Amino acid sequence: MRIRLPLLHYSTTTTLRLSSSSLALPFLHQRRSFSYVSSDDSDLESDSTHSQRKFISNTPLANPNNKCLTKAPTLDESLSLFYKLDPSSKSARICNPLLKSLLKLGRTDDARHLLDQMLQPDSKFPPDDFTGEIVFGDLVKRDRPGNGLADEEIVGLVTKLGERGVFPDTFKLTQLISKLCGNRKNGLAWDILHNVMKLGGTVEAASCNALLTGLGREREIKKMNKLLAEMEEKKIHPSVVTFGILINNLCKARRINDALVVFDKLRGKGEKSWIGVEPDVVLYNTLINGLCKVGREEDGLSLLEEMKTDMKNKPNAVTYNCLIDGFCKIGNIDKARELFGLMKEEQVQPNVVTLNTLVDGMCKTGKVYSAVEFFNEMKGKGLKGNAVTYTALISAFCGVNNIDKAMQYFDEMLSSGCSPDAIVYYSLISGLSIAGRMDDASVVVSQLKRAGFGLDRECYNVLISGFCKKKKLERVYEMLNEMEKTGVKPDIVTYNTLVSYLGKAGDFASATKVMKKMIKEGLKPSVVTYGAVIHAYCLKKNVDEAMKIFEEMCSTSMVPPNTVIYNILIDALCKNNNVERAVSLMDDMKVKGVRPNTTTYNAVLKGVRDKRMLDKGFELMDRMVEDACSPDFVTMEILTEWLSAIGEIEKLKLFVEGYRVSSNPSSLQT
């Protein structure tokens, strides 16, 4: 059956071919319903994008949930009718509302099938620009482009549409590239941009900038340079943002000289200067920050002076903050303060970043009280600190063991409405634990938990150490149980702390159990573990057992003893009147390449003095000279008391002057 159906809002008529007369009436209702909801004849007669949008937004297909008239078909019915239409009766203007509705309802497979038909080489209803708007709009609005399309398929779809002369506009192309780069698919983003270029689509700097940003994130500097060269070749005029991205990434890659070359081109210097693009304040600041990050603060100052003479690019707070931070990082607080003074002269208002940078810089260079004075001065001028300011001060006071002052600033922080972060809590817990104020530390732990934070392994370790020092074993096991419940695994530090505490308490059986558990958990005892057990046995005057652990350590553990362990044993042996064995251990140190220190010599010298082993004493003094091991107050006290009592004060003078003290004068040498 052939029906000539006049469309009420079109100036032309369309011949539709349906397979049976039973389909004609429903489709007639559909087309009429289109006309009922349209309000302006001239809109539908126009081919403009605006008119198409208005047409589609007013059709039941575009709004499937809006039951426009009782005779309007459902989307499924419309789709079924569409596929039964003769191909010659189909057009993009009929397909587009259907495509939009399918995508809107998440029926991606149906939409892809329809689009595939439109994209066939011999299609009678190829896509138009509005098809592109629908498809590209759907791709960019989803959290993951395509929502069912793989990233690789998106490239293919954009390419197929491009082959039909349908391209995304600059905004949508930029969004697509940004999303692909965000998915770490720089290669696909590169393909989309270049396919659009090759097929004749419009590509502007914004889209290139999106790709440059993605490439920079992955440090693909060569590709960035290649894209810039292509932009120049294709006369895609770069913006100042383009160069900002390049310079920023060159600075991050610590390729400052390359960044300076690009910057000089912008200013019309060197080869191939970029005409029409002038650097802005952001670019200057990026470069100054990059220079400061590699220790070239003086070059940063030169750029600052250049900015002062540039009417368009006057330095702002960010400029000064970058330089102040650079000089603080190298410990030149005086220069940082000088720049702060210059800000005031230039009437550049400092901000909280300026305050934080200087406070943190002073704290980290040991000028904590200068930081407090500066902080109070700024408060008096209306520049209040934030959580970062208080964190710097609290950490600094904890670092110098002034816990009362740290707690004072913690209370001030809370009263000022600043929310402490985990670092503040950890600093306080650590400082209080080291100071032995475990009750206060427990209070801060409770506050930390109420604030929604959890303890990490380092925090548990410092608490366990604090409770061990206070001999509160029940709290130690409470912490260990809590670690297990919260899924925080003990590390070598946790176990070493326990072994040391149990050993010093004389509970060697428990210490041994802890060591076995540590090994079972896949952690090998370290030199600190063995040192803790050896030290504990020595404290209990059980040197023989300490030596057994030492021998086991040397023979089976593959953990070489260090100077500290030798010193513990040598000191214990000498105190146990076993000087010969202590001297033997010193010889063992030499064989194993472990360098003795002043503490080692002091222990043995005291032992040989008490045993009146004068020749051995002279030998040890000679070895100290050979080892370039400087005597300390304890060494001089031992030797002065001993040698002056036996009339060998000249030997002491030779020793102090750095000479050997052998009785054979001809053997004396420096």
C-alpha cells in the first residue's frame, strides 16, 4: 500500500512505504503526534541545529516518558515501525530523535545498531551534524565514555563519523580527549585528535592542550614536542595555556633549561619565536617555581625583577610565595623574610600560604620561637593561620620536646575552628609517648578516633614503646590486640620493642616466643633484635648466655653484628673481669671489618687498667691512633688517672699529639 502523507509542518510531502496497511495508521499517529507538540512552523522548516533541537525535544521519541496524546506510540513500537520502513523513506531527521531516546534510556546496543545502519557506506540515511551532537554529547557526559563502548571503540566511532564529515565541536573533542587521558589512554586520545585532523575536522588549541596535559602527566615530553610541531605545521595557533602546560611539565621533569628556551621563544628571543602569544603571570610563576625547585633561586629573583618592569605581568602573592618557599627550603630564612618585606613595599597582600611557608621554614631551621613571633604578628594584622600553620608549630614543638607548648597550640587550633589532620594527631601522640606522658597520649588517641582517623603502624609502635617504658604491659597487649582487629600488621620495629622490653624485664622465655612469632610472620630478626636480647642478658649479668646468642647470630642468622653489639659485649665482659675475652672480641671486630669507636676503646682501656695490663694498654692507644679514633672526655679521664699514677705521663702527651706510644723511639710515627 502506498500512502502520500502530508506532514503538517513541512512544506514538502514524504512518501512512506509500509509492508502492510495495518502499519500505516500507527505510523500516521506517530507523525501527527510530532506535529501536535511543535509550536512554530518556521522552526521545523529551518535546517538549523536550534530548530532540530526544538523539534526533537518536543517529540514523544525524545521524551519517551511524556505520553503526548493517547495515540503516541511507545519507544519499542516506534523502533519496530522504523525498521519496517522502506530505506528510501528514512532520513537522519527521523533517526536522530530515535537515537537520542535510545541513548537517554541507556539502550546502548539498540542505539549502536541504529547508528551502524546510518554509517553503512551505501546508507540512504547517513548521519548529519545533529547525529554527531547526539552521539558526541552522549560520549562525553558519562563517567566513563561510552558506557558500554570500550575506549578503543570510541576512537573507531569518532573516525567513522569523521569519514562521513561529522566531527565533534572543539568543546566535545576536548572533553573526549580529557576523559581518555584521565583513563590513562593517551595513545587513544592521540589517535582521536589526529584522525579528526586527517579527515578535515576543526582542531583548535584547546583540544591540543587537553592532550598535552595528558602527555605531560605521563612525562611523554617527546610526544608533547611532536604535537607542538604539528600544531605549527597545521597552523593551529597555540595559546598561552599551551605553553603553560609545556613549561610546567618541563619544570616537573627538572628540564629547566628547556623550559627557559620555550619561555624565551614566547618573549620573541631565539629561533622560531611564537608571534602573538605573550607570557602571563601564571607562566612567570610556573617558571619561577620550577627554578626554585632545582635550587636556582637567584634566577627566579631575576625573573621577579623582570616582572616588576612589565606593566602586564606584575608579581602577585603566588610569585613571592614561590620564591619565599625556595629560600626557606635551602635554609635562607633571612632572604625569605627580605622577600616578605618586599611584598609589603610592592603592596602585594600576603596570604595564608605566605604565612605557612615562612612559619614552616622557620620551624624546620630550628627557629621555632621566631616562627611563633611571626605568627603572632600576622594574627595581629588580621592574617589568621589555618590547619597547616598549626600543624607546623605543633610538629616543631614536639620535635624539641616542648610538649606543653605543642598542646597549647593544639587547644588553640581546636578553639579557632581548624580541624586537625592525622599528622597533627600523630605528632602529638609521638611527642607525648616519647616524653612518657602516656595518659595524655591516650586522650589524644581518643580524640583522633572521634575525628574519624585511625592509628597507623608507626603510631602503634610509638605507643607500644611508651607503654613498655612505663612498664604497662596490659596496655601493650591492648595495643597489639587492637592492631590485629584493625588489620594493622606489626613490623620489625613492633617486635624489636617487645623483645627489648621483655628481655630487660628478665622474661627471656616470652622474648624468645616473640622472636619465634616474628619469624613465623615472615619477618627476619634484625641486628636490633639480637642486640636487644644480648643487651638484656648482659644487664642481668648473664654474659655467657649473651655470648651464645652472639655466636648463634654470627653462625646461623646471616645477620652480621655491628659496633653497638660488640660494645655491649665488650663492656659486659670487662665488667665481668674477663678482659682477655673482651680483647679477643676487639680482634674479631678487625677480622670482620667492624670499625671500633671511642666507646669500644674506653671499655677495653678501663678493663686493662683495672687488670694492670700496661703493655696491652699501650697497644690499644696505638690502635686508636692508627684508627684515627679521637679520644673523648672518658678516654682522657681513664688514661690520665692510670698513666700519671705510674709515671708514664710522657706517653699520654704523645698519644694526645697523635703519635704512637711504643717504647721503641724509632717506631714513633704520625
